[in-house]
Amino acid sequence: MHDWPHPPSLPRALRAAGGILTALVLGVCVPAWAAHGYALWGHLKYPPGFAHFDYVNPDAPKGGELRLVSNLRTSTFDKYNPFTLRGSAPAYLSDLLFDSLLVGAADEVGAAYGLLAEDVQVAPDRLSVTFRLRREARFHHGKPVLAEDVRHTFETLLGPHTSPVYKTMLADLDGVDVLDARTVRFRFKRPNRELPLTVGGIPIFSRDWGVDPATGRRKPFNEVVMEVPIGSGPYRIGPVKFGKDITYVRDPDYWARDLPVRRGTFNFDRITVKIYKDNTARLEALKAGEFDLMRFFSAGDWARRVNGRRFDTGELVKAEFRHRLPTGFQSYVLNTRRPPLDDRRVRQALALALDFEWMNERLFYGSYERVRGLFGNTACAAQGEPDAAQRRLLEPWRAQLPPEVFGPMWEPPVAGTPDRLRANLRLAQALLRQAGWTYRDGALRNAKGEPLVLEYLDSNEAGARVVTPWGRNLARLGVELRFRPVDFALYQQRLRTFDFDVISLAFQGTHSPGAEYADLFGSAAARTEDSGNFSGLASPALDDVIARMVQADTEPAFLAACRALERVVAHSQVLIPQWSAPTHRMAYNAWRLARPADMPPYASGEGWAIETWWATSAAPAAR
């Protein structure tokens, strides 16, 4: 059982780079090339000509195999195309097979450096960004990466057969122009400081992918299912055993292997991802030595079940790596499209019944901290009273916002003792009475006599362990919370169509929120199936502050907008915050794997290992 439920299967763009356009040639604005990277607010850690990222071993040996386990909820995969709506692609495929124009560093936020792009320039009016592609950049089938491939990628991702998240993230993209064979320009509908990072982080694929070489006919993108992707990344698909594992094989001729952004990275010759049907099978396979590394999301597993002979001998090591990543906002999500969850007072009452302090002590071994908002552990986190800049953004919408938005930042209820819990439940009862719910005939009922019954939807039966304490407290109010486990395919379908009352999702956080928040909380996304707006929250105030956040031209304006956004969402009570961990908990095979001494502060757990670890030269039998 994962104490951290899996995030929604939403594509995530890396953040990327830029500079300034000058000069006129043939009547168009052509850049004077200089910028090796782009920072959201102009601060790049690494200068032009840097040798490698500080957190890698530039002399790490190449070779060996990294054996991983898939933590996806699905037990297998049924396609190689990670961009289309239907089906499940293998874990890590997108990161390993596709390069992007720009790539971020794991010890820096809001910045990125050229990968496919040699140079990147943002126009002085911030209405366009231009990239010049490297001449050495090559796809796996040997053809160069050209501007036409970049334009084809974006036109495809904005077409009818991909997730609507792309359309939301790129809503301010006005067009993609091919200026010459290796120069591509993105035009924006309005000034947008964040969009160069977004377009720079989108995976790029060849326009030959999905084309029949014999006839030249191009398949509709949703029919490109098992065709091997044509990317330019460090790995290709190797041996596959459907239902069991997939192996990615390092490309020894990888075009970018000597670039500063790639030195010391992707060192394993093979990365095999094994698939197990449940968490117990994964844990036992780790103890049996069937794979080399596993990240743990369950505090119970980490505290009580990560042990055995291989741990005693030192072959397997338990380690916690402290990070400075955003906490994200793992939460219970309340679907406001459905009554009675369309009533904010009911949502407030449900939040008051969650006793995180008791759960953290009794279920999670004190491993977690409470999530407090959208932007925990970042400069965007709102605190205390709104300042003058936030008030200027919110004041025009005062009549449409809860009055609490203009007061102290919302804090999750604190319990942990019987007295505190009773006080919270009394307040919840008062809110429910105000909303027209009274206790009679053994249940909480509305004026029509209908009981207050909610369904908690999950794709894992083990989820009952975590939701049960909340359900017990709700029962004391007369609210029935029914736990409904379904298979993963049905779970995905019901999320796509917003066919649920309550779900639990782990939304990844960011130091640089942008247009993706229109997908999570925008009014248009609330009306669009398969969007990321699971709560159904639709507010012109939110639309406005999200737009101002994306279009901010100074860091203070940006921070005011994202803090105002967090206040509105928190006081709307559509999310009941859960918990986060300040460390990555990982068990790994110390006889087979070597690693840099320190983890960079903004690295993910498995991503750090995949990208920067290497195989030890000593054979396991000799250790």
C-alpha cells in the first residue's frame, strides 16, 4: 500500500531556456546567437562553456545493468506511444527515448540549458522564442533533428488524439515557424515568461514516426501504438517480455553523450524495468535480489518490512536522501460537480474529520509532514495575511470569493487528541446543519430525507487502510463514506469522465508554476473531459490570477499571483491535504551500484539513480 497515492497520468514538461532577438535579415527578426540557457528570472547557475553539472561524476564508467521495478498501478503496458490518451506506456520510456530542446539541472530551479537546441533567444517583447538546433543532433534512425520535426511534434501534440493537458499548457502558443532547416520560432499570443521553459521541455520525436516506409502513408497518431518511437534520447527499446519486463539499451553512438548537460549521465548499458502485479510481490522480489533499486512510498513497509538476509550482509542498503523538492499537494479531491460536494460548508466539514496527527503516529511511524497548500517548500507558498500586491489581485473578485481569502492563509485542522478531534467534529456538525443536513433515523439527512453518502474511489484495495480512520470519524457525524476499489482501467476511465465523489491524488509540486495550473483549476478545464481539473473548481477569479501568474514580467508580480492562487484554492476547500515526506526512501543494491556522494536538492529518487549512478566494477560474488 502506498501512503502516497500515485499522481494522475498527466504529462509533465521539463522547464527550459532563452535570451534576446536582434537584427533583421530577409525581413524577419533573426537572433544574434549567444544564450546557452534560459532562466525564468534571469539567474543561471552554470555559465557558458561549463564542463558538466556539479552533481555528476564526469568520469563515471559506462556499462552494466540497472534493474528497476515499475511502480505504476497498472500491471503491464499495451503501447509504446506515451502521448496518446488510451492505454498505458512502459515506465520511464518518455525520459529515456526522447530528448527535448532544453534540459534542467537538478540543483537549480526555474532554469534550463540547451540540449537539442544550441542556442535559445527570447524576443525583447517576449512574444516569441527562437531555438537553433545542433547540427550533430540525430534521431535513432540516423536522420538529423530538424526544425520540421520540432514543428511536427507540436502540431501533433496539439492535435485531436493527445491529452488536453497539452492544449492547456500551450494555450498561449500562437504558432510554430520553421525559419530554416535548423531554426524554429515559437510565437506567443501574449507576453509569457514561462512558456519558453514549457516548449523547451516538450519531448521531440521524428516526423517519420508512424509513417509506413513502403507507402509513405502516415497513420493517425492514435493508431501509432506499438511502432517503436523514433526519438533522439540516450536509450532505445531493447528486449521486451510483455507482462514481465522491458529493457532499455543505451545507444553507444548517442549524439549528445559529450555535451556538458549529458556528461556523467545515463551510464548503464541496460535499464530493465520489471513488472509485478502488487506491492507484496515487488517487496519480496527486492529481498530475493531480482532487481537493484526500489523507492518506498509506504511508511509501514519502510519501517517494518524492508529487512532480511541481504540487508544483514550489506548487499542491500536502506537509505533516506533529504531533498528540497516542493511538497506537492497530495490530497483527497472532492468533486464539486456533484451535490452535496458543491456546498463549501460540506467540504469544510469533511476536512475537519480527518485526524492527520493520529494517522501519522499510528499508521505512518511519524514519517510525514502535513501538506498545507499548493506550493509548500517553495517561494510561492502563501503565509499569514495577504500583502498589498495580493490584495490588488483579489479585490476585484471579492464578491465571488469566500471572505476568508482576505484573511490569514488557511491552515489544515489540527487534532491528534480526543479533545481536539471532538472540537473539530462539533464544528463540522454546525457547518453541516447550516448546509441543511440534520441527523435523524440513523443517518445525516437533507430536507428530502436523503442520507449523506459519499463514495471513495481507488484502484487499490489496500487503500482502505488509510481511508478507514477518516471514514470512522465521518461516521460519527452521520456521513457514510463507502470505499470502492476498481481495476486500474476502470479507474482511469472514471477519472477521465469525472465519475467519482472523492479520490486521492498526489499532484507534483513546482517552484515555477505556470499554464499547467489552468488545467488543474481553470474554468475551461473544469468543463473538459480528461483534463486535470478533477475538483471541477471553476472561478473567474482563479482564471484571472492564473493568467497573471503566467504573464508576470517581474518576480514580485509572479509571487503575488501564485500566492493569491494558493489562497483561493485553499479557502475553496476542494482539496483535503494529506501528507508529504522530506526524504526519498530507497533501498538499493550496494554490491552492484555506485553513486555520487550527494543527491542534488531537486532530484527525484529513481530519476537521480537512472541519470547519475553507475555499475560497480566489482563482481557481486567477490564482495
